Amino acid sequence: MMSAEQNRRLTQTGPGTPGGELLRRYWQPIALAEELAGQRPVRPVRLLGQDLVLFRDEAGRLGLLDRDCPHRNADLAFGRLEDGGLRCSFHGWLFDATGRCLETPAEPEGSRLCDRIRQRAYPVAERGGIIWAYLAEGEPPAFPALDCFAAPDSHVFAFKGLIECNWLQALEVGIDPAHASFLHRFFEDEDAAASYGKQFRAASADSDMPMTRVLREFPRPRIEVEPAPHGLRITALRRLSDSHTHVRVTNLVFPQAFAIPLSAEMTITQWHVPVDDGNCYWYAIFTSFAAPVDKVRMREQRLALYELPDYRPKVGRHNAYGFDAEEQQRRTYTGMGEDINVHDQWAVESQGRIQDRTREHLASSDKAIAANRRLLFRAMEAVERGERPLMALDEAAATGVTGPATMDGIGPTEGWERYWPEVDRRRRQGAPWARLAAE
């Protein structure tokens, strides 16, 4: 049983909190690159309880600054993008992407006030269609050589969505293999040929059995959890017969992401990023090993459920998640439509803005969740001792953290341990970019 203090330690992310100090040691997704498209590439953003402004200047440089102007704290998100930086609309103070004050135009001629003024700026980088921020002091860690960062732009697609709850409970649904047989159960199967971009709709590798049937008919997976360089490898085994077993390999990418198969061709790497303690965004990079991603189709599928500019779900708490009692009887286990993001959103938001883990009772199927919480506690203690936590990598170590391998297939009951690496190897052999990365 978890104590209230342990739960606070896991869920609080503001400056000075143990969890907040840990998460600040990593690059955090802060916006999709497409959010800075258009005539005025300026976005207010909130990350780990801090209010910031993100912009791209006329030269294409990214800047991330504290949102309140250091003059009299007006909102820089409404500033003017001009003259090499972002200019406050209150008195015209101008700041470049590094936070340097370039002008204080209301001051007397010859004033050097701007030489003494600096707005706090944070490192930013662009990878995989996402803009990333680093909020701690010192040198940021290196990006690991994950598939989603190694693949070319043509083979990745990024999207995000808002969830109104704490980041950790949103993450934990993604490392829980057992829930899929219930929360994502469909009473009828679809044509696998129409499954592009949809989770749990394709057939498993080396089989024509749809994943929906596997989940529906075999709801008691044996779950194996083992340490991996990136965090945890999670294997769910559903025994179909004496000779065949469904094998699904997923991963926790510490501290905030999971990597899972979408189909035989595509994987999802998804981060859960605190806006504050009661809200988070999921950021996903879909990575294709074969053909380039159909980005138009993927975006249209997701915009059917999310509204711009804030990527808020169209179906959610405000309209009872689209619940339909008739549908629950005949078509889906939840009665909440066929998009699994809605199912997951209900599951984690219904736990409250911040789940009270003192009231939960973990079961054997929750072993990955328990293992991840132990990793988080140990990493917080490492930061408090002044040590480098897991996955806060230097350049040398980052090149060795690759993949991670994911798969979903039906293989032999005896020898499944050899089967799944072979499926991953075959997929990589068929991906030109993966072969080049390995050479």
C-alpha cells in the first residue's frame, strides 16, 4: 500500500519538488513543430507548472523564455515578433532567443539598461516533428538513438492530445498489458486492410488473426517484466494453444514514455508530459519501418477527435465520453466508441485529477506499474544525491540506447523467447533507414 507522502512524491512536478526536479533532467516535449507554422510562430506553453513562451524568430531560430516580461511582468505571448526577437507589447522591450535584452525603447537616448536585463531562456531542440525543452540548469542530456529519432521525416508522424489528469496515471495505462482485453474489447472484428493508423485493429504478425479477436478471447496474459537500458521491457503472452502463443513486446522508455507496436509496419513512441499536476499532454511519434507515413491520412484521423489550437478532445468528460448504453451491449466493452484514446482518457481521468494511490490494490497484472514506480523513486533519490538518473544520457551512452524493439505476433509456445527478436530483425531488414542506422 502506498502512503500519501509517496503518492505526492510521484505526482508533484513543480519547481523544487522531487518529481519536478527529476523530470527537469530530461528533454520534455513542449509543442508540435507544426504549431509554429503560419505567419506568427509564437505559442504560450505551460510545462511542469511553469508558464513559458515559445517562438521562432525571423532567422528560424527557436526561443523559449519565461512568459512574464522582466520589466513589469506583462505577457510576452502577446508580443510582436520582429527585429531579431520577441518584443513586449507593453513598453517595447525586445528579447532574442537566448533571453538577451536587445532594446528598451521607452528609455532615454543612450540608456544602457538593456545590458543589465536578461530574460530566462531555456534550451530547445527539434526532433521527430516535436519541439523539446530542457528546464534544468546545466548542459542538457543527449537524445537517445531511438527509432523515432533515427527515422527520416518521411517515415515519422507526430501528434498530441490533452488529458485532464496527472501525467503518471496517464503513462501507467500504456504499460499495463492486461487492460487491453477489457477496455479496448470490440465484439466484432474489422477488415484488417482498413486498419491503417488504428491501434489493435490490424492482424498480428505471422497470422491472419485480428488483434481484436486475440484480446477478446484470451484475456489472461502472462506478463514478463525485465530491466532494459531504456527502462523496462514488458512481454505479454497469451497462450492460444499448446503450439501457438500470442507475443506482444512493449517498453517503458524512462521516465515518461512507452514504445508499443501499432501494426507490423509501424510503432508508437508516446510521452506523457505534465502541463501541471492536474493536466498533461500525450505526444506520440508514429514510426514506419516500411513505406513513408501517410501523414495526411494520419492527421485527418486524429483531428476527427481533437480540436485545434489546444488539441483538446472533442469527446471527453464534458460529454460523458460519448457513452452509449446500447453500444456497450452490442459493439464495444466501454460503450464509448471505437477510438482507444477515448477509452484510455476515460480510464485515467475517472481516477481523479491526481489518483489517490493509497486507495488502490495492485494485482499480479500490475507488475510493470510497480516496477516503474520503483524506478521513479530510485531516480529521485539519485537526483537528490547529485547523481545522474537513469536515461539522463551523455553523448557516448546515448548512441547505445536504440530501438526499442516492439512486436505483436503469433509464434511458437515453446521458443517464443527466440521468436520475437527474429520478427523485429525481419522488420528492420525491410526498412532502408534502419539498415543505414545499423551500418
